[in-house]
Amino acid sequence: MPLSGLAADSNTEKAVSTSSRERILQAAKHLFARNGYENTSTVAIARDAGTSESQLMKHFGSKQGLLVAILDRGWAGIIQRVQALSSRDNPGRLFGMLEAIVIEMGNDQELKELMTLESRRMRKDGRDVLMSRGYRQFAELFDVVLSDMRRDGQIRADLNLEAVRAALVGMTESLLRDQVVAMRSDLRAGFSFDDIREVLQALVPALAGDPVTPFKSANG
């Protein structure tokens, strides 16, 4: 048999061995990252996955349900990394959770683009802002660490813990988002993974510090 025939057989076997659900997830992730969520049709996803739209709807219910499944898988990887943390002290756990976001997204550029650009936008097919179950689970774990730090005097009593979580997670995502945007525009974001780690390492201990004197307004 010609080599080309062997290659074709190999590709066919690979397609058969991968479930239609998995192929749809992989195709959607690639197309959403390359073309954007709004510009990607379910027809194109099904065609790229070598299956039908009916299979897509069977597994995910809608295009938005498909995006949620991709994001949930991304957060599941982050949570798995968090659960493997060896650090026993609270500040180390907190830093590890932020670092897990950076590492998982850094290891998967398509996931990074979807989680930073597509995860919390208003959709044409619904008025609600998309919030995946995976992110909620991560936020719950994050809140536990913050509560433990408050109990042990490692976070100032006057700080709202939900605001602390929003600030730290939002800043981490924003650092990664700027890297993505810089690849598509003239935005300057010339910082590396190590630079992000250093910023996060500097901020976590500051949560226990003395309150900063508020800036005075221009009018005194």
C-alpha cells in the first residue's frame, strides 16, 4: 500500500478513536480562538470536527454551551494544579493559585485567548454574562484561602475579601489579556512569565501590611 494510503488510514483510525464530543471541543476551541466566538458558526465547528450539527446540539445544547464546556475544562486544569500544591502556608497557597492560572494559560495559547477575551462578554444569543461553573469552583477555593489568611492575621481586617479576590484574579487575567491583545495590536506588553510571577509575589505579602495613607485630592 502507498505511504499516502497508510497516512489516510491512520487519520481515519484516529478520527474513529476520538469521540465526536471531543472532536467538537477541539474544533470549537481552535475556531473560537482563531476567528472569535461571534464569527464562528456551529456549521463550521461541526464540519471541522467531522460530525454533524445535531451531534453538537446533542452534546452541548448550543454554541454558548460549547464555549462554557471549553472554559470549564480550562478551569478544571487550573483547579487540578491548585489541588496538587505542596505549600502548607497560606500566602504560598494564594500565590500558587494565581500562578496556576498563569501556567495553565501559558501552556495553551488557544485557551489563554478564550479565557481572557471571550469568557465574560455579553452574547448576542443571551443577555447574561457568561460565567462558567469551573470559575465559580475556583473562586470558592480562593475564598477559602483568603478566609484562612484573615483568620491567621495575614490579611488586614479592613479589607473586603471578595474585593481582594476580584482584584488579584482580575489583575492576573489582565496581565495575560494584555499579552494576547499585544499579539493582535500595537499595545506594548513586553513582560514574561517570570515578570508576572514577580509582580504577584510582591503583592501577596502586601495584603497584611499597614493601611496606606489615602492620596489627598488636588483641592486639599
